[in-house]
Amino acid sequence: MLNFACKAITPLRLRANRSSLTLIQLYVTKSGDESLERAKKKSSFVVTYLVDKCGFPPERAISTSKYVTFKTPAKPDSVLSFLKIHGFTEAQVSELVRKCPSLLLCRPQNTLLPKIEFFKSLGFTVEDYTTMLCGSPSIFTRSLENSLSPTIDFLKPFLSSPGKLKVPLKRNPWILSSATRSKIKESIQCLAEMGVPESRIAHYLHHQPRLFTREKDEFVKVLEEVKGMGFRPYRKTFLVAVHVFCSMSKLTWEKKICLFKKWGLTEDQILDGFLKHPWLMASSEGKVQQGMEFLVNKMGFKPSDILKTPVMLMLSLEKRTIPRCIVYQTLTGEGLLEEDLKLLTRMLLASEKKFVIKFVKCYENEVPDLVKLYSLSDLKHPIHLDRLDNH
């Protein structure tokens, strides 16, 4: 009897457990549906606001609504209104919010205003700070006391005037982060220890701040490599060479070396050209190839002579080299000048004013069309290239 009673009770308990489980599931599902429905309504409101008021694409608005939420338009409206009052255009406000949606949840007077006032105190105009902040709206989220102000204080000794301070900040607002400030500080220290004058450091910090943001070990390696090539840290060309070296991969560097070698040049000759004019290796392969083809095949230069004055390859082929070579060929063809590649080199390197006075105006009487010929000669006029071929 006891066994029978136990067997009879067990199914009853199971049925009771199943009933409880079913009730719990029903309760949870109902509760969850209600929460889900509320979430959907809330999300729908945010999505609509982002699309209508901020110009978000629908897909982006949906994804943004998952982490930017608000029940009423009061707070985001106050942010949009604040930005417009402080000089941001409709397009800039939309761009700013799309890049940094969390700004819609901030308190403008506490988060936005202190940053705007800070940049105004540095001499930024409305156009200056609106452009910069649109380019890097995360600046609004950084601490004024712990990030922005310390970075400016650090840069001021190198970029003393407001004008010099504004340029790198507008071009590269990311340098205002604490992490970037640390990298810049390390790079400046490395350069100073190597003997680079402070004036050169300041010049490059003003024009090329990205150069200072490399990892320390990598930066030191480049400095040593450039120094090992023969560049002296106290000369202007040192930081130019460092900049050129940092601007390309090792593979790109090797490709450019191979290009010069195809013209019969040795590595020593190529390095010598780089030492004389570091920007040589920053030129595109196409520009170098076209310059070599013209100067060697059309004008009779030896490749080795070109790398003795490598700046010739940096000149605009269409706007400077070809027009001046046409003047040279015209004057030598008329017997007014002797054929001399050293003279041609000087003609190519002369300032525009000096060239026109000495080699164009000076021969107007002997060659009446010389001025017109010089002013029209470029690659758009094939007849002038034919003229070079006929000499």
C-alpha cells in the first residue's frame, strides 16, 4: 500500500510543478512583452528625433538609439539650440551630433560652454572653433582641466603666438588628447637629446605635428637610421629626412630606390641625392620617371648629373621645366646662347622674376615671339614639344 501511495503521489507532484512552471512562463512572457513594447515606443521616439532633427539616416538612427536614449526632446533640443546660438550652422550641428551622438545627453552649460570659452581665450574665431570641433567633436567630451588645458600649456613654449597655436590645432585637433600629448613630449625629448635645435622642433610641431606622435621605439629607430645616412641633426635637412622616412613604408622606399637604379644610378648616388634634397624621395614614382625621361631623353642630361642637383626633379614639368627648356632651345638655336647644361640648370633653378628678366625680356628684340612662346608653352601645346624634338 505504501508503494502504491508513493507511485500515486509522484505524478501529482510533477503535474503541480508543471502547472507552476507554466504560470511563471506566462507571467514572465507577459511582463517581458510589456517591457519590450515600452522599449520599442521609447526607441521609436529617439529614432524619429534623430532622423527628423539631426539628419541621421534611418539605419544609423536605429543603431544609435540603442545607447542614446531620452524620453522627451527637452535635453537634446537644448543642446541643438545651444550649438546654433554659438555659431554652428545647421549642417555643422547635424555633422557634430552624427559623429558624437552622446552630446545630445549632455548639459550644454557644463560640458560645451567651458570648451568654447577656452578656445575663444586662445584667439579662436567662431569659424575657427566650429570647424575644429566639427572635425573632432570628441574634444567636447574631454576634461578641460586634465586634458585640454595641460596640452595647450605644454605646446605654448614651442608655439608661442596664438596664430602658430591655432594652425596645428585646427588641422590636427586629435593632438589635444592626453595620450597624444605624452607621445609628443617623448618625441621632442628624443630630438632635443640628439641635438635638433628647438627652433626646428617648433617649426615641425607647427606644420607636421603628426610626425611627433609615433611610438617612441619606432621614432628613435628612424632618427638613428637617418643620422646613419649622413644627415646632421642640427641642419634643416635632418627633420625633413625624418619626415620623408616616416611618410612611407619600407616597401615604397625600396621601390623608389629600384626606380633610380633603372636609370643606371648606384645606391651611393641615390643616397647623395637624398642628402642634398630629402624631398626627392617624397616625390611619386610617376613624377620621378617623367622628370628623368624628359631631362635625359629630351635635354641630354646624364642621370648622375640630375642627382647632383636633385631639386630639378621636384620642379613642375608642365609649368616650369618644359617652358624654360623651350626658351633655352630657342635661344641656343638662334645662336644667342651656347649649349651648356650647367647654364640650363641655372635657368631652371632661377626665380621666375630673374628668369624672365635675364632670359626672356633680354632677348625680345632678337626673338620677338619669345615672350609669347614662353607664356604659352606647356604640355597642352604639342607643337612646342615637337620644337624640342627638332633640336
